[in-house]
Amino acid sequence: MEILERHRITLFTILLCCGGLITCSSNKTKTRNSNSEVIMNFQQTTEAAKLAKQLEQKGISDQLVLKAIATVPRHEFVDEEIRGAAYLDRPLPIERGQTISQPFTVAYQSELLRIKPGEKVLEIGTGSGYQAAILFEMGADVYSIERFEELYLSAKKTLNSLGYYPHLFYGDGYEGLPDEAPFDKILVTAAPEEIPEKLMYQLRIGGWMVVPVGGRMGQKMTIIKRTGEDSFDESLHGDFIFVPMQKGIEK
Ligand code: SAH
């Protein structure tokens, strides 16, 4: 009985501590909106820099990618309740049952793109807008499409509030953006079962697309390089799990 009671007290103490942590993190957010922005920026910059260091240890070497990870405030792209987890190397839920990819995956895909500043890059699946912010920080001319209007609108709000102005579109990524093509690079952040053909033809010759291809059980990270008017090279770069790429648009 006494042991049980002691457990109960311990549990209560843990809950109190967690409560304290949660309160602290929501206070942090409030702080940022008030006049102590400098303190918040410092904390967030330190956490983002630590995350970049971790990703470097996990094999990411593109300095442009690592610098972008260290700069973009990931906590701004997720709900307030889960901001405490924003700088862990984990995927996190966003609205409409979608996810903001794990930072390693974001960095890995960005590295495979080998972005040079000024390149025209199309992203399929804006989601939270985090990946678009990373590409923008890397100096790309970013175009991004999202099929959920709600996500398109909230990503736009978040990105613009942070001073990021990629070209955002509400539409079906399977169609790409024929009026804006050709693109130097295309990045797909949801998983199609097969490589979307229309997107292949929106690449400039010499450009390439990074796309996780496969069903719900897992996908192969694939690079499709356009080598000529009608010729493409394909290479595989490891196993991943993404949310499926779906046809059409939704509110
Ligand atoms: N890049 C995002 C990851 C979001 S998850 C980020 O950094 O947060 C993948 C996103 O792709 C989801 O938001 C999903 O709604 C979107 N998506 C899926 N199929 C799509 C399609 N056909 N066209 C555009 N977006 C699509």
C-alpha cells in the first residue's frame, strides 16, 4: 500500500514537472511575441544549430543544407502543443493528417538536389512550409504546390510571417506547373506509387527530380535525371516512409 502511495507521489511529481515544462515552452512562445524576441531567437538558434550538428554527424555534408537547418525556426511550423519536440530529429503531425518530415529526411532530400543559389526548384507537397523555407534559405527560387487549401493557406501565413516568400500554389502536384516549367530541380515530399510522368517533362534537360517512389509500406528515394528530350536516368538512394501523394485537391 505504502509502495503504491509512493509510486503515486512519484507519478504526481513527474506530472508536475512535465506540466512545468509545458508551461515553460508555452511561455517561450509568448515571450517571442512580446519584447524579449532576442532571447527567444537565441534559444531557437541554438537548438536549430544543435540539430544541424546532429544531422552532420548522421552523414549530411552539404554546407548550404546544414546552414539552412541551423537557421530556419522549425518550431514555427508546428502546433504550439508540440513545439517542445520541434528540434528533435523526428517527423511531427500537422493538420489534415499530414506530417512535417523528419529533419534528416528534409536534409537528405535537399542534399540530393545539390541546389545552387538561383536555381528554379519545384516542390510538391508544401505541407507546413518547412521544406520550402529550407530551399528558400539555400537561395533557390522556390515554387511549391499543396493539394489541401487549408495547408496552403497556413503555410503561406507562416512562411510570410518569417520573411520567406516562395511562390505558393493550391493545386494538384501531379499536374506540376506547366506555365512555370522548365525547372532545374523538382522535389516530391509525398510518395507516388509511380514516377509522375508530367513532372519528368517539366525538368530542364540536365535537371533532376528527387522523389520517394512506392506504396504505403515504404518507398525508395529515387533520382530521375532528364538527360535528353525523351531520355531519363534513374538511381535509387535508400528506403523511406512518406505520406502518399494523392490525386486532386481538397479544401
Ligand atoms: N514538405 C512538407 C511535408 C509535408 S507531407 C513539409 O515540409 O512540411 C506531404 C504533403 O504533400 C502533404 O501536405 C500532402 O497534403 C501533400 N500532397 C500529397 N499529394 C499531393 C499532390 N498531389 N499535390 C500537392 N500536394 C500533395
